[in-house]
Amino acid sequence: MSISALPRSRNFSLALVALLPLLIFSRAAVAQTGQADAPSRFAQLDGNKVHYKSLGKGDEALVFVHGWTCNMDFWKENESAFAGRTRVILIDLPGHGQSDKPQTTYSMDLFARGIEAVLRDAGVKRATLVGHSMGTPVIRQFYRRYPEKTRALVIVDGSLRPFGDKAAVEKLMAPMRGPNYQEFAGRMIDGMVRPVKDEARRAEIKAAMLRTPQHVAVGAFDAMLDPAIWQQDKITVPVLAIHARQPMWTPEYEQFVRDLIPHLDYQVWDGVSHFLMMDEPQKFNDALAAFLVANKLMKK
């Protein structure tokens, strides 16, 4: 693919930003254990508040990490499936959701430190981290900084290496920095959510993403251009990687990941979009549960 074709490519868009999981709360039978009934809590990081909710007890937890410009509500079709079986933590990364949104550098390192601040505040010693799209480099950075606090990682249609030329991407990103941010970001998001079948859900996703302030969105996007976060250091904890079948997840990419991660469960699903946990929440929850039980990270 030529660089000139990249802005119109769904694959390119998915590789650049790490987006969204889901918005609609289901599984009504267990709704009483969900985050709607959990009080908001706030951890302190560099003088700012990081918003989170905690379900259950214990010093080990399953932590859901959202993607670019999203928030904890995007995991509503997943978190209730695990409440009662393990402690569950939901986080609004710094700059997102109900967390403070200071004018600062929104790096993967900041996000990783935000997670650690939440775990410390919640009394959690070790965590299994689930990261969707941009959440993948976030949780990998957490593992780099805090390996002793990382039990396992779950990658949800996110990448462990960059896609595209950095200079070309920076040029394409220039309009995001200007006064027409909402218009440009809206067109980008439209391309990303187009495969989502439900029109109302597409609209909800877009609205939620556009509520994140421009300085946060641009800062987080810039952070994904930092070559330091794409170092090819080994990941020795158990990892589950679930991808939607599309051209970017080639056999060569799978081998790259397998070389990086000795203990890997690698899955590619047909018939789902980038938002696979939204398309198939029950299948996703079952796959995650199976991984957790197999690695003795959650009771049966």
C-alpha cells in the first residue's frame, strides 16, 4: 500500500489508534455485581486524580484497560462476567473519563503509572491486565515498569509493533492539532467504526470518543509514535492475544509475537470487527475465562 492510500485504509486507522471496546451494558442477570453499583474511587498521581471502580475483594485483580479516547464504561459487557469469580478493577486512564485532564505529556509511561497508582490505592499486589488496541502498549509498558505486579497480559486486537512510517504518520496527524480537530477526528472515527453493524452503537462510540479533550487525544496519539514503546524485549508472563481477522495480522506477525512471548495463546477470529468484544461479548468472556482458569489466575 502506498503512503497516499493510508488515510483511507481501515487497517491503517486501526494500527494508528487504539480504540474502543464497548458501550452497552448487558448480562442483566448479574447486573447487581456490576460497576453501576460500585462507588467511584480516585487514586492520586502527580497531584491529579485517576478514577477507578473496584468489584470484589483480594490483593490480586483482573484489570480492564480501555483504548484511545475511551473510558471504563466500554467494558460493561465484560466486567460483570467476572465479578464474583475474581476481583475486577476498571480504570479511566489519565485524561479520560472521570479522571483529571491536566495539560501534560500523555505518554504510555504516564498511563502505566496511572494503573500502578490505582492498584496501590486499591491494595492490589498483582494484576492480570486486559488492554484493547492502544491498551496493548499501555499494559506492555506497565509490565516493563512493574513486572513483579504483572500476573498476565491479555491483548485485544492491539499491536506489539508499529505500523507505517513515523514521518508520514506525523504529517497525516497535523490536522488533529488545529482548530478543526473535531471535524478531522470525526472523519477518522467514522472510518474506524464503519464495520460495527449497529448504527446506534456506532453513534455512541463516536460521541464518547469525541468527548475526550483534544490535548489528551493528540498527546496519546503522539505517544504511540514513540519508538521506545516498541522495543522487542521478551514478555515472560502468560499472554492471551485475540485478533479480528484482517490483513495486518499476517502469519509473519504471528511468528513475531510468538518469538517475543514464550507462553502465548494466539487467536484470530473470523466474522468480527476490531471491536470483537462488542461483536461477540459471550465468546470473548468465555475465551478470557478459559485463559484465566488454565493459568490458575481465576477459580473455575
